[in-house]
Amino acid sequence: MNLRKYLKVYKKFLHTSLASELEYKTNILVDLITAILSLVGSIFLLSIFFQNNGYIGGWKFEQALIIQAIYTILNGITNTWFNPNLTEIVKHIREGTLDFVLLKPIDSQFFISLKKINPSGFLEIMLGFFLLLFCIRINQINLSLSFLSLSLITISCSICILYSLWFFISTTTIWFVKTWNAIEVLRSFLYIGRFPLNSFSFSLRIFFSIFIPIAFITTIPSEVFLGLSQLWKILVEVIVASVFLITSRKFWLFALKFYSSASS
Amino acid sequence: MVQNIIDVRNLSKSFDISSKEPGFKGTIKHFFRRQTKSLKVIKDISFEIKEGEIVGFLGANGAGKTTILKMLCGLIYPSEGSILVSGYLPFRRKENFLKNITLIMGQKQQLIWDLPPIESFYLNASIYDLDKFEAKKRIKKLSEMLEIDEELFIPVRKLSLGQRMKSELLAALIHEPNILFLDEPTLGLDINAQRNLRKFLQKYNKETNATICLTSHYMKDITSLCKRVICVHEGAISYDGKLDLLLKKLSPVKEILIICRSEEDAIKLGNSGFTVKNKIKNEITIKIENKSITSSLKTILNNFDIEDLFINEPPIDEVIGKVLIKKDYDI
């Protein structure tokens, strides 16, 4: 793979999608206001849950706020990259415009996963980081090199799992043509990621760890922040993320053999 | 000797198609127990195309023209048979193969809707690994050939269909491919835009010796661009050869309207052994076979007092229309 070429193309992707989005100034403004209101609403909801009892699933409000911060960062990443690109796959397949992608001398997964960005998602990422910094302060977390690297690793793994799940569902469009509902279900499951895994019943914990690994996405990085995570959990997250990423790639290449293109 | 750039042998393609009975009961049945059957849309076809050739694929809707084109450019996997395009197996979509070809579809677009076409050109240039200087040079050259200038800087959504199609062409040709697959490129364009596009394709073919495979329902596209046509009928090739031979075969006679000096001359001409289509006063229309047209006209001019005459070619659409419904042509 020619890295220089891919960087050059990505720079162009950034430029063209930013330019496209900036054509509609009001839309960006509305998106920015929505992101701020959504974060305020989520924190308010979380505070209501903690009002009667100071703990949920063994987590204090200040600790649960870390999960909210990580969720906000991941949601920002989802809105910046995954939502504009991966929902477009369904459109590409339904309308047959995937033809143009497949005939370009560039990796098709790279092209359809990164072609667009939604700049308003950046604000959500920034808000998440500010909230995270605030949580580090109120929970009196010591910032060390090992802590920072583990946080980075677990958050990167979360991004990989989330991307792979979404990409996997979008790829099935090649057979099922319409998969909007499945993506909506995935997004609804993500909302669950705002709460500590221990706050759910045992059976739900198993479900969210094995079948739809939402637990890995927010809880494990949060545990790393609080120094509660065990090494085996981090290792499992790395393995799960790698397996998901490789499987999504293989699945895409396999699915393309069944692509029949839309009729003209 | 000109080499074959496309070589297709015993190519077939089947699709699984589901069918649904009408009504609510049919919908429920279709939801729970979907009936699918394998439909062979391309049936054991073979052909070769030489470098620099412009070949038109003719056929009715659903005959399989677009499926053939999509298999040639590697979008669809063939079920049986082999395809070699420029020495590559298309469905492997190797980088060097993709740099050699382009697909233009009249009903689909790749330009970024909210931005001027120039942005899409530079994006494509980076995908094809062209530096800025080279990209600029090619955009200038192609925009001159296509006669577009200011349109390059206007958002695509504000361009007319004709301007958009020209921009689509430029975006698809920036990497200077030597094989062009065109699927109904003039669809929806007005007569002038169609003519300009055909002029451009002729010029591009002449200057670059690019091979062009074209499907179109506008007969003018086929007659002005293609010397050779491949007729597809229900997934099989019904004719592969020169267009003028096909036209001669399909319309072996010409109609000649003759205006005689007097009605008596017209009656005499009608009784002299020619096939008469109709006769009104001193005007008579006769049918003459293509092969004997010169000698017959000579006889008429020498033996009758003729005021004027008109040779009518049958409308090309009518002639080609016969191809779309017939299975086989032995020429």
C-alpha cells in the first residue's frame, strides 16, 4: 500500500467534505447546538439516576461521568466519520454508485469508510475531552505514561469495535439491500454504553459482553481511567478489537463477490 | 497487426431472482417463503475487440448489454467462461487494470453534488496518483476538448444535465484510460449536447486510440460512432459484425418517389415491371433492391420523362428496431 498516496487522498477527502458541509452554514450551526444540548441532557439524566442512591452498580456519579465522557468522544467519532460514511454504503449499494468506488485504483474499504466527515462531530469530540479532563480532576486521577498509553489503547480498541460492528451491518446490504433498521438498533445499543456494565443484570451483562460487545466500548476504557481494570480485560479488549477489525475486512472482500450492482 | 484488447470466451452470468405473487396474500407469502430462481441473463457469449475499436452494444431493455459491460470492467463476477481485458482478469480489479479503464454511466454520477466539478477532478487526480501540475495540464486539455470552462467552478447541483455530463466525462478521463465503457452516455441530453458528446468521443478515440465499448438507445450514437455492433438478444449475441452490413441486410430495398411530367408517364412506369408502393396522379413510389439501384435508375431516366426523383432511406431507428426483437442474423 502506498502510504503517501493514501495520505494525499485523505487530505483531499477532508478538504472536499469540509467544503461540502460549509456550503450549508445553518445546518452546521444547528448540529453544533444539538451536540451541546445532547451532552447537557445526558449529564442531567445521569444525575437523576444517581439522585436517590449515591451508587449504581458500585459506581459513584463522578466515576460514571467518565463513561459519559468516553461515550461522548465515541459518539463524536461516530458522528464525524461513521455516520456520514457507513450509512452511505447502503445508498451506494441500493443506487449502484458503488460501481464508481470499486473501479478506482484505491482500497474500496478505505474510500467508503473515510470519504466524508461531518465537522460538527468534532465539537462533540472536544466536549467529550473537556468532560474527561474535568473527570480526571474531580476523581483525582494521576496522569502517568502507562495510564495514558493504556487509555489510548483501550479507546482505540473501542473505536475499532464500533467501526467493525457498523461496517459489518452495512456490508450485509449487498445481500439484504435495506439494513437501516439494524443500524438504528446498533445506535440504540450504544446509548446503553453510557451506563456502567455492572448496573445491568447478569444476563444482560453477558449479552452486552459477548453478543454485542458494548461493554468493551465504554466500560473498560473507563475502568482504566479509574485504575479498576485488570490486565486480562484490556487484553481481551485488544483481542476482540483485532478479531472484529480483521473479520469486517474479510467479510467486505467476501461480500463484494456477491455484488450485482444496481440495474440501469 | 492490431491486437485484441478484449477477449471474451463462453461467458455466462446467472442471477438469483425472486418473484412475488400479486395482492396481500402474495406479499405475506413472499415475506415468509421467498421463491427464488436462477436466471441466466448472459448465455455463453464469445467475442473479441481490437485496440482502438469503437463497438456498439445493441439490444432491447434487459437484453444484457449493461451486464456484459459490467463484467468487462470487473464489477460483476462471471458465472462461467473467461474474460481478458488488456491482459487482466477484470474481476480481480488489479490497480494497473483499473488505471487503464473507465466506466461512464449516463444515469449515475460520481461528481460531488455540492461542490464545483474542479474539486472532484482534483480528488480523482489524487486517487490516480497524479501530481498537481499533471492534473492541471490534463484538466486544461480535456476541458478544451469538451468546450467547458466557467462550468468547472460552479457547484454541480447548479449545472445543466449537458454540462454535468461533460464534467462527468472529464472526471472519468483524467487518468487517460485506454478502454472506455460507456453505458448510455447521452441519456436525457438534448440534440446539441448529444452531438457535442459524440464529437468529443470521436476526437478522443482518434487522438488516443482508446477502445470504446458503448451501449445506447439513441441510434445516432451508434451510427455516428460505431463501425461494428454486437447485438444482444435475451443474453445471447444475435449479430456481431459491421453496422453497414447489418443495415443492408435489414433494409434490402430503397423507396424511390418519382415525379413524372404527365400522369400517362406515371402509368407507363407503373406497368414496366417495378414494384409499385403507391401512385397519386403523376407521382409514383417504387421499391428497388439496393444491389440494382444504379441500373434501375439509369433505365428509368433513359426511358421516361422524369421531372424529379427522391431516394428515401428507411428510418434507422425502424431498421435497428428489428434487431432488438430477432434472435439471429446470419450475414
